[in-house]
Amino acid sequence: MIGRRRFLALSAAALAAPGHAATRHDWQGTALGAQAQLVLSGATDAQARHVFARVVSELAQVEAQFSLYRDSALTRLNRDARLSHPAPEIQNLFALAGQVHQATGGVFDPSIQPLWLATATGGDQTTARAAIGWTRVGISPEDIKLTQGMALTFNGIAQGHAADRIAALMRAEGFGNVLINMGEVQALGSHPDGGPWRAQIAGPMGDALADLDLTDRALATSSPLGTRIGLGTAHILHPKGLPPRWQTVSISAPLAAVADALSTAACLMERPAIDAALAVFSGARLEHLS
């Protein structure tokens, strides 16, 4: 799940429509290895500078917890097989990952990391597959423990989590009409012209597949063959080694982390199983499947 590319084109054109009093401020950066963007409406220049500084700080905290590309709580857990006194945000995301794991019949499994590495580097996949098993992760408020050979990746859910944390920050700052793209998207409120935010779902080759409106809703899109690893293998891997079932899956939900995790797993699932998993999470729905 490392480096999972999303194919989501956002249109924020004419954010402040002619004659509309709202002003637009844009921020761009990175979040967990993906390009990130925030479009803020109705703020003064001083307010925008304050909010964007808080966004950078919040994303630094997310990186410090879940990044696989720098020293983080997650890389220390993978290295030491134990993380003492995990922060509440870490505990909450582990709990959500467990809920998605159960809802998808084990297809969503953050312990896939050893198999991903073996596939990418030509390592022993049989040994790596034997190390997979989310239910073997020991989780308590005191610590998180891994068994020998295990390693975790949250790249199938952490970018959605980042979008949700920025959304919470925007609400706390009093901004209700914001477009947040942290690799996964949260659309708060509406476009300042009074209509919904617009999004376009595109396939691995950039071809437009669908357009949809977003209001107070998150959207995640996954495409297994958008990135290949090793000898051309799809980068979204099934814990049991089964091939992807779909080329592109888009799921929306109130929480971006839920949409992110479900879209990752759905690429590997039969349609009835997808529908059953969606039913577990209030407001989650399938937007595109091909």
C-alpha cells in the first residue's frame, strides 16, 4: 500500500464567483508523500496565514505518527515491535483500521507491509505472507505490540486520516466552506457560489470516468495498477495473494479515513462483499466501480 496513487481531479474554478464577496486563499504542500492542497474561502490574509501555519503544524504531527518515509511512531513500532503509550490519535486510527479489517473480511490489513516490501524488492513472499495478521497485533492504551517479523503500513488510511484532521481544524477555526485535498479529499460545506464542490474521477491513464458533487463529504479513489511494484505487480496487495478484482474504485463517506480504507480494500473484493462492508459505515457509498 506504500505510495498508493489516487486518481482524483478537483475543480475549484471560480471559487469566488463574480459579484461574490468571498475571497480565496490557496495552500499547497505535501502530506504523507502525496501532494496536498487546501482552498480556503472567506478569510482575510491574516486569517489565512494563521490557518495555513496551523495546517503545516497539524500535518507535521500526522507525519510524526504515521509516516513510513521518516522517523515516526510507526517506523519505531516496526523497528522495535513495541510502541509505549500511543497517542490518542494513534489509538483511534488503529481502532478504525480494526473496524475496516473486520468489515472487509480481513482484506484491509495494515500488516501487509512485509509482503509489499518482498514484492517490491524480490524477497521471499511466502515468508512475508506468513507474517501478515492484523488480529495478532496487540493493542492497548499502554502499548502496541507486534509479533516477530510483522510490520505495519497505514498508507491505505493515513492520508484520509490527515484530511479528517485538517477538516476538524478548519471547523475549529470557524471555516465551513473549505476544499481539502490530502491525497484523499474532504469537501466542507459548499462552493461559495452556493453550489456543491465538484470532483472528477479519473482512471489510471487520466481518462475521465465520472463527475460528482461533494458537500460535507469525503471522496477516495484507488486504482491498483496506477502504480506497479517489483516486476509489474499491482501495488495494492491482497493478504492472501489474490489479484485485484477492479481497476478503479471510488468511495465517498463522511470521514475521509473510512473512504480511503474502503476504496483500498474494495479493489480486491467481490461486489457483494463491497456492499456488505459499506453497510457497516453510516453514509459510506460506492461512487464508481470499473
